[in-house]
Amino acid sequence: MKPNGNSPVSDECSSSTRWAPILGHWSVGDDQIAYKGGDQHFAAHGQEFPIGILVNNRELLSGACRVDVEFDEVSSGIFAGGIILGYRSQERYYLEVQLGAGQAAYCVSEFVSGFGWRPLKVAGPRDVLEAKRRYTLDVSLRGQELRAAVDGVKVLEILIPRPLEGKQTGLTAAGSHPVRFSNFAAAADRPRAFVAMEYREPFDTFYREVIKPQAEKLYEVVRIDEKSGPGVIFQDMQREISQSDVVIAEITPANPNVFYELGYAQALGKPTILLAQRGGKLPFDIASYRVVFYDDSIGGKSRVEEDLARHLDAISQSAG
């Protein structure tokens, strides 16, 4: 079976991607990668079995990954194979999107330090998977919105509970029988910044002259009133925040919509940057957060540009 033509990423052969095994025994060739099993057993989903992790030099926080997966044996025991996203170290938080894991055909799992692997969402009976058949697994991640498709058919969609800590991608497998991978590809998207603010002057000018120019140096900038097309604004707002990598909120006026958007972002664990004119009184619940204060003057504009750029750069660099 050839890779699906509707895949969002193009072919990327193993020879152009550098690999490093973390767990288990692997062989890496120009055309195929194989998990050959492992000596160590690890706890996952309430069981213990061999697990393999192979990471590479392809990085993304938002974007798409694809790989072809083939199992030598599916008739009994443990078997799984798929893609790792957000890897930073063996002990830090990351995601696995696999075929065969969690006693299901399709599974999104998270690794939590001190706990291990646990499924976030599963779909399909595991016995539909066949040995010696090549499956094309496509995974797209935009902010915290993850979608998975197999052979061009969407099988899972989930809002992951927290932002990824790392950027590395890789492969994961489990069980005692070989799992073969080919045609791995990864393509990173430009990260997104969502801007929450009151839509009137002088804040519209502040957005055009300060916030947007500084944020666009590192991010694609989204403000909900600039989105076109049909849809419910409330639902659009939730989707855009979930797909963003950072939220910038101008909180000088006590605007309930802005504070709702800020609360939704913080409930998802989004990095946030708060901006406010100097001298204003902040709500009690916000007063303990770090706020970039600015003066409504020419000199104040220059200073807030520097402060905003520094905070955006720090957030961009924080995921390693």
C-alpha cells in the first residue's frame, strides 16, 4: 500500500532525518525503520510490556506528522506503533498517537512523569488491525487541537489537556514482535498568537501599531473580529484559543468578553501575556499575575514594544 495522497505532509525518507533510540532495540535504514523489541518492561494502561521510543531531529509544536506502520503479528499479546509529539526527555510530558495501544485500534496517550502512560482517547476495536498490512497514520496538531487519520479517514479528534513542553517528534512501539515504519514526514506550522482585547479606539490603534507588528515577528496573529466567514463567534473564539500557542490580552478596560477569553486560555494552560495602561486598577483575581504596564505616550509605545517582544521571545524559546 502506498502512502495516502491526501496526507498533509510530503515524503521525507529516513536518510534525511537523524534518529536516536531511547528505549528498545531499533534498526534504522534509508527506506525503513524497525522496532525489534525490548528487554525492559514498563507499566502502561495497567500492564507491563516492552516499549520502544525512537526520537529524531524534526521539531514542531503545531504542524503535521505522518508515518506508515506495519505489524508483524497482531493475533495475540501486546502490539502498538505510532508517532510521538512534544518529546523533551524520557521523564517529561509528551504525547503518543498509536495504532493498537490502549486495547483499541486508535489511541492518543499522554506520558505523565511519576505516573506513566495513560490513554486520553481511544476509538475502534483493536481486532480490526491486520498483520502484514501497511497503515498510513496522519497526525495534525494545532495548538492543543489534535486530529488523527488512518489511510485518509479521520479516526480521532481531541483537545489535549495541556500545551506540549517539547518540540521533538519520534516513533513509539510496544510488544515483543517487530513493528515496521516507513515514509516518516513532519512539517511544522507557524505558531499562533491569539489577541484578546476591546475593539475600539485607542485600543485598535495600539493593536495595529504595537501588538500585531511585534507578535508577527514570531507568530501568526489572530484577533477574532478579523476572522471572516460563517460561524458562531463564541465557538470561533474557543476554537481559535485552543489552536493558539500564546494568548495576548489587553486588560485595561474591565471588558467581560476579554476576561472570559483570558479565563478560557488559562484553563487550558496557555502561556499568557497581559498588557494594561499604567495607573489603572486591576481586578483582584488578576493582580497577582505578571502584567506588562505601558504609558499612553510615544515613549511608552517604545518601551511596551520592547517588553512585549521580550516576553514573546521567552515563550517561543521555552518549549525545548
